[in-house]
Amino acid sequence: EVQLVESGGGLVQAGGSLRLSCAASGFTFDGYTIGWFRQAPGKEREAVSCISKGDGSTYYADSVKGRFTISSDSANTVYLQMNDLKPEDTAVYYCAADYKLNAPAMGVFGHAYAMEYWGKGTLVTVSS
């Protein structure tokens, strides 16, 4: 079965860290752009960070620059290291993958784009 599976969410205090993982099953990330998106209660889904395995480009939302780092150490897994977490980072975090978009394009348009694959999400809760 072709799917994306997120893991690593949880409850953390403000200032703490979490590392999210997005694993591909049934396909590899070769040539794909993979993005992390989040959706907080009552808010629209927004792009957090994206990485393109094709051209190496990356994207970070202004709200997470300097705190979050996206990386990949294999053909099948992408990570989002989240440091200095804030209560406003609380959301369900989703990973998505698409072959046509590069990272900047996914960051800007991905929230409204029909991605090839979406994961089911992992909840991150940051307490104050």
C-alpha cells in the first residue's frame, strides 16, 4: 500500500524539542518534494517546511525559521526537528509529497494544491 506515515508527535513544554518523522511506504522519495504542514483548531492548514529531493531546495515558514530544520537521511524518510517550541506551534502536523512541485512552490501553494500523497497526521501539543 502506498502511504505516508508520520510519527514523533506528543506533548512538550514550551522551549522543548520534538522530532517528527515522515516515512514513505510503497514508494521512495527519489525526485519528490516532501512538505510538513500543520493545522491548528479553527485555522487553515499552512505549510511549515518543505524539502525537494529533486533540486535540493528548501522552504521554511517565517514563523519557524531558526527553530525548525527539515532533513532527510534516506530515500524513504524525512524529518522535522522542532526546537524552542511555542504554544502557537500546537497543531496536527501532516506530511505531504508531490513530484511536480519544488520546495518553494509547495510552501507557497501546497495548502491549496492536490498533492499526490498526504499522511494522516501527528498531534503536537506545546504547553505553556
